[in-house]
Amino acid sequence: MQSGEHSRSCRDKSKADHLKNKVQIRCYKNSSIMRMADSVKIQQVTPLDSTSAKFQLRKSMRQIVRELDSDSSKVCTALDEWLLAQHSTLHTIAVYSPLPGEVDLSASIQNRPDLDWVYPKVRGEDLTFHLGKILVPGVFGILEPADGSPEVLIEKIDVFICPGLAFDHNGGRLGRGRGFYDRMLSKSRNNALKVGVCFEKQIVANTFPENHDVPMDVIISSGAPF
């Protein structure tokens, strides 16, 4: 009798596990996260292995970003619409000079000359922001404001538009690993908006955030902002 009960218990558990896995897969397939790159898989991780998972994701995304179609027009259109919806409550916007595979925001910047657009400048391990009238190659070869460009204090900035290798639907952002943006964003005003911009293939299931990672408030790609 005990043997029969044990056998039924094992079968019930196996059936329950199968149904559980089936439901998880169905939920994932019905989710917009299916837009993630094919080579990036959903993983269940603990805090102990999240660093390793993030390393592997960053490695995969570097390759994916190198192969992206860099047409930024749809993302800029979505960003323009989002900015218009803010009802002129935003005035000073932090942007960036794009690396290959990053969204080029030039069209959005040109469309809104009424806004103050500021660019980051590397200062040791930190970023400062300046009005970007003249941009020159900086420490890493990235265009940044020339020396002497007027600085705008971080607490004066209303919106930080942030690049990244990957983003997830919980606001997670995967940067390039140097920590410049996370250190800077931790000093911003509480009500300053943090906006990630990316191409659709950069949206993944999980960016494996750690305690020091600062989440985005909004993520804009060529689809609807979320």
C-alpha cells in the first residue's frame, strides 16, 4: 500500500511539474519580451550567480549590438511623442553621443531647439554635463563637450536619456560595465526622470540588476514606451 501511494505521489508531482513548466513557457511566449534577442535565454538566478549571468548577457549583447540595423528614426519618433506628452514640464535633457549600435538622438535634438540639451563629459570616474554646442573626441574617443563648455549641475537636469546594451520590462538597464551612469544617476534629483532608449532587439527578459544598478523610469524603443 505504501509502495502504491508513493508511486501515485511521484506521478502527481511529475504531472504538476510538467504543467508548471508549460504555463511558464506559455506566459513567456505571450509576453512582449519575446522581442529579446534569440541568443539570450530566460534564466533563474540567485544573488550569488547574478554577476556571472550579467557577464554572459553583456558578452552576448555586445555581439548583437554590433550587428544591429542602426536606423534610429522610429526610436526618435517615439521619444519625440513622449516628450510632447510631458506638457512642457521638462526643460533640461541629458543626452549622449552614440557609439556604434546605440540610438542616435540627433533628430530628436534638432526637433526641439526649445529644450536645453546637455552632454556628458568624463572626469576621472565620474560624468559631468555641459551644453553641447561644440563636441570633440574625449577620453574614450566618444564625442563630448569641449573644454570650457558651460557646465549644468546634475541636480538641474530634468531627464536623463540613457544608452545601454540591454533593458528589461522592470526598468533594468545593462551598461557597458564601467559604472559611469549608475554612479551619476545615484546623485540625480528624486523626481528626475531616467529614460532608457534602445532598439527592440536590446529588450531582454532580465538584465540581472545588482544593488548599485539604478533602474529606468521609462524605456523607449520603436514600440510603445513602457
